[in-house]
Amino acid sequence: MNETVTQAHLDDTSTRVPRLGEETGLAHAVTIKPGDTSHRQGAFIALVVFLAAMIFPSVWDNDATIDAVANAMSYAALALGLNIVVGFAGLLDLGYAAFFAIGAYFYGIFTSYQVLPLWSSFWDPFAFVGLVEKINQGGPDLVHFTLSFWLALPLGAVTAAFFGVLFGAPTLRLRGDYLAIVTLGFGEIVPIVARNMEGITNGAAGMNGIQPPKLFGTSFGIDATPYYYVGVGLICFLIFASTRLRDSRVGRAWMAIREDETAAAAMGVNPVKYKLLAFAIGAAFAGMTGVYYVAKLQTATPEMFNFNVSTMLIVMVVLGGMGSVWGVVAGALLLQLLQSIFLPTLSRAMHDLGVSMGSEFLQNIDFVQYTQLVFGLLLIFMMLFRRDGLIPAVRRAPPLAFDEQHAEVARGGFANLDHVAQWGAPSALEVGRYGALRRPGGLEQDRHHGARRRCPRGDRPQRFGQVDAIQRDHRAGAGARLHRLRRARAARPQAAPDPRTGRRPHVPEHPPVPDADRARERHDRAARAAALGPVRLGAAHAPSGGGGT
């Protein structure tokens, strides 16, 4: 005898899903816990990787290798920021190294001895909180900036985000190759400006004497181990932020723009807002990483932020998987370690082999010079054989519930039609621009701000950036003037220009269906539904308490 799915089954800690081929019995059901096993596996793998990263300096006591891994972490952080722009929002940015340079020079200017303004009483409050100090070099008193590294991380992110919005605003109408060319220009402008502003950046010679970070009064100095742990913390924070952004409403809007910007705008996504937000957040990641990178090296030169850095970051994102958070981290670490450890080691091995064999060619070979060639071959290989990257970005589909898996459909009409809202009901709402609800009479109630305003074209929904939920004539009682306007607009072969922008809508305006035709259609539907009868449910879904049909 088939069991009935009661409320106790639904309130249980597990959901019982019958096996394939089983009708309704629950005797041999498979128990699936609410928590997805893939989430648990991912969390377990992330915990193992974190613990391995924390004990790595203790196990591998080699300062050069730890320093190389710390540098690789800085590029992994940059790849996470570029993944926001390229992977999530689909905006090809070839000048991402510019924001990296902005964060680096921000920290360099406020910690080195390059910029030394004259001392005055204006700097006394800043000296009190430890941001500046008074120095004397045989002349008048000067100001030396002593900005803390831990305070410079968020400030560098905010500064880079500001320039991200500033650089991204002129590119809002560009797509594809044109966007890439403009961003490439921005990426070349910043190193040129840094090279020519010798009074601030020391020109091509670069900034020297940048202060290392301090923790509880102890300076990091040139030891690679504390920078390694700071890099681990930075990567963990950026991974957490990227994951939360990806699964949020903002991340879904970015992905909608990436797939089809026109369709996203038609569904209510504001492309201007979310594009600028992608540029700002991606630039903030790069600015924060620039502060960390230049504090570790304690120097900054314009050649550290050239076009090769941007191309290498693009290769990292493509290799790991565009849109994949863990993929871009793996791709960045792999490529950076390939460049800094594997290729030099291979070159030394070939050199030793050439010495033993007496081959001058093998003695002079240097694989580090062919780094860009290796990156190009990797891009070609990934585009031909694995376009999704090493760890593709996937979106988990929610599992079907028990009722959804065993839904039975029978011939018949619709029962209880009196509970269904009628098309001609005056309380129907339309979804207006950017989530506003339009009420009959031309009023809009903004769901977010609660501001009521008169719609300038109350007889039809707006045509830009919204969902046209209902397009019908439901304003019969708005007055004789509104009736005349409606009839005049319905007779026009083309929609009138928007009074705010002066442009004609792209979607043609159709005349509304008369009320008499709508009433006749409702009557015909009700008659057909009554003739077909109510929808019949299967025996497995019949109520257990009796009284069902």
C-alpha cells in the first residue's frame, strides 16, 4: 500500500526521493540530506588548502621559495580583481595594471622620502595620530609621511576604485574590441605619467626607501615569511569577497550583462550602474594588491606596471577559468610559479646538461626569455581544447522537490477560476523603470525609495530598462482628455518621441485591445474551462484526510 506524504515527512531533517522507476512508495527511498555534498566537499578542500598554506613556511625552510610564493599570491589577488571585470561582467580590460600601479604609488608616496613638503602648524594634528613626522635635513623643517601599511590597504583600494570609475565612465557605450583598445590606452597612460612626474614619483629611477609594514612595533624588514602570511590573509579575504559578490544580486546582474547586455537592460538591469561597479571593485582589488606588493619590494618603478602585466593577468584568468574564483587563483599561482621557479630551474638543468655534453647551445639557452611565448601557447591551447579553463565556473541547479519530480498532468480545465486575478482588474500593477510599480492613473511607487511621481507617459509602460509586465488599457476612468490622447496615439503608425529624451522608442507601440474584446475573451475562456472540467490529480497526490475527488 502506498504511503502518503504527510507534513511529518516534509518537516523531517531529510528529504526522501524515490528511486528511478519507483512510483509512489517510500519503502526503498534514497535519503538525501538538505546540505549539498558538493558544498561540503568544497569547504573541506578549502580548509585543507588553507592549513597546507599555513604550515608551508615551516615545512619548506627556503626563503627564496617562500618569497616566490608570496609574489605569486600578489598576482593571484590581481587575477581575482580582473576576474570581477572580465569573468563576471564580461568587460575586456587590457589596462588592468594601471590600477595596480595606482595602489603601489599611493603607498610609496605616503611612506617614502620622495615627497617632503614644508612643515607648518597644519601638520600638527596628523603628527599627533602618527600619520606624519617632522624631519630636518640641514634646512627648514620638512614633513615625512608615515602612513601605516594596515591603513593604506583600504585607502589604496578606495583610491584605485575612484580611478576605476573615472576610467570606466568613458567606456560605458563601448563593447568588445573597442572597449579593449580604450582600456589599453588607459593602461599605457599611467606608467607614462609615473615616468614623467619626477617630482612625485622620481621618474624612471623609481621610488626607493618605501617603509615595510609593522606589526606591534616590529618591522617586517626583508624577511619573506611575514609577507607570505599577509598574502595568505589577503587571498582569503578576496576569495570570500568574490564568492559573496558572485552569488549576490550584483553578481547575477554582472553575469546577465556578460551574456547579453541588451536583454539585461530590458529585464531591469541598469548597465551603467553595474559596469561602473565592476570597474570600481576590480580596481579596488588591484589597488589593495599594489599596496601589498610595493610594501614587500620596498621600491616602485614604472616598468613594474607595463602592458606585460596586463597580458599575464589575462592569461591567468583564461587558464584558470573566466568567472571561476578558485580557477583564477589556481591559474595565477601556476603561471607565476612557472615563471619564477620552474623555467629558471629548467634553464639551470639545461645549462648543466650542456656543460656535461660540451654543447654551447644548451649552455646559452634561457627559458625565462620565452615567458611570453609560453603564455601565448597556453592561450592557444586553452582556446582550442579547454575553453572553460582548468576549473570551469559552474552554477549549481537546485534539486527538484518530491512533488516536482512526481507531478501528474491530466486532461481538464482549471478549477477555482474565481480566485484568479482578472486581466481587467483596476488593482493590477506594472513594473516600471528600475523596479518601480506603476499604478493606474499614471503614478509610480518606487519600491526602494517610496517616492511617488507622476509618470510622464501614463498610458503605457516605459520602454527603457524595465520589464513590460502588462501592456493593456486599464485607465478607463482617467478622464476625457486621457481618452482622446489614447485614441490619438493608437492611430499613429509610430510611437511618439519620449518627452524627456526626445528619442523614439525602439519597440513599436501597438494600439490597446478594446475592453469589449477582452470581456469576450474572458467569457470564452471561462466557458472552455467549464466544459473541460477541473484538473484531476493522481492517486498518489490525493489528500489523506478524505473528501477529495
